[in-house]
Amino acid sequence: MPLLKSISQKMSYTINTKQFASSIRKHALQMVYKCNASHIGPCFSIADILAVLYGNILHVDPTNPRQPDRDRFILSKGHAAAILYATLAECGFFSVNELDTYSTDGSRLNGHISAEVPGIELSTGSLGHGLSVAAGIALALKHDNFTSRSYVLVGDGELNEGSCWESVMFAPMRKLDNLVMIVDRNNMQGLGRASDIIDMSPLDRKFLDFGWAVRVIDGHNHSQIFESFRDIPFEAEKPNVIIANTIKGKGVSFMENTLAWHYKSPNEEQVRLALTELLECQE
């Protein structure tokens, strides 16, 4: 399994991030199945982004998760906890065996992101707060003269929250070009298609008008994901947003673009079929 790279190596793109993504999808699938939990669809839509981010971009150290000059990453859509826990375990922040305790009594691996877990910066789950905290972190990093960056991944449905747009206005005023927001643009919320609930289109134009530097990518194309992270800052003194067009449930054909997999838990036969597809993707 991949190991995180040092600051001097982090842009080398030598890790097989497609295998990494397949591995964390398998972990998340089994975690959700064992405890009869939900949110496997939103987990799968961001697996490729997390694989590239943790495999080749972030300056973090599993042996010293709180080092002052580390990059910070916040998963604001905290219901996708299983996939981030799987990522951190594969990177060595804690034992992979602990994934078996996910969402069980007494486990620190809660169903929504918990800051008790090594490598987690912020407990999340109540949507609309991650971007505000990430912007504050970016401001503090600049104040303390660190070159580190503050990354936050939000859902497109989450952008319905007004608190997000307060931060969208704040960040350009403070010239936070060390802030990186990734939007998981899978166009599905828990109760329907995002465009049918509150249509955010054209999302790229909105961010441009608020003074952000924008990149729109295929959120499952590892080369595009890597190149976008590599090119940050997109423009000097502007916060960066990567709008990643994704597919909910990506990687398992019967889960893709199917709303039910926001809350539905797979049965034994569905897990078997899904693992077969994920193994094929890894080859």
C-alpha cells in the first residue's frame, strides 16, 4: 500500500493512485456492510480525489500528525467518513485492523468524521462549516508564515448552506491563495438531485464572480486531479476551487448515479458483486 511522501517528494506522481482508490473503496464497502451503515455512494464519489490527494499531494506525516507545518485537510461532507478513515489507515495513521470497528459501540471511528482519530483536523457531519474553518486555518497559516495549504472537500448539495457563501466572500478579501476547496459535484443529495432542489448552475461562474480562481475537472480522472493540485495556486492572491464532476457510487455499476445508495446498506450478495467489480478496476 502507498506511503505518504515527504515534502520534497510530494509532487513526483509515482504512487499507483488507481490501485489506492480501489483499495479504499473495498475497505469502505466492507466497513459499511459489517455495521449495516449508509453513505457508500458519497464515499465512492470522492475516492479518486482522496487517493491522489493523500497519495501524492499532501504534506502530512502519519508518525507526527500534528506537526505545525503540515497541510490541513477537512472533509466537510462528514457523512463520507468511511472512505477517509480507510485512506488514513492505508497511509499509516492507524492500523487497518481498526477499520473493523467502524460505527460500533466504543469505537473512535464514528459514522461521521471524528477529530479523535489521528489525521483528522475537524469533527464534521453538520454540513456547511468545513469551508469556514478551512478559511480560518488558511488565514492563520499565512499569519504564521507557513507555506502549508488548507484543503477542504465539500459536497455540491452542501453549498446550499448560506454559511458556505460567507466564506466564499471572505477568502478573496483576505487573498487566501493557500486555500483549496474541492467541490464533489455528483449532483445528488440525500433526497434528490441537487439541481432539482436548489440549482447552483453555473457553479464555476459564481465562484469566478466572487473572486476565486476556478478549475473544472473530471473528478475520476487521476491525471486531471493531480495536475489541478500541482498547479495551485491557479492565480496569485486568489483562493482556489476545483469543481470535480463526479458520479455518486463510482466504481460499482449498480450503485452509480443511484440515489438509494446515499442511505442504503448493501447485502451480502451486493457486496460480493461490488468487490468483484472493484477487483477488476484494480487490475
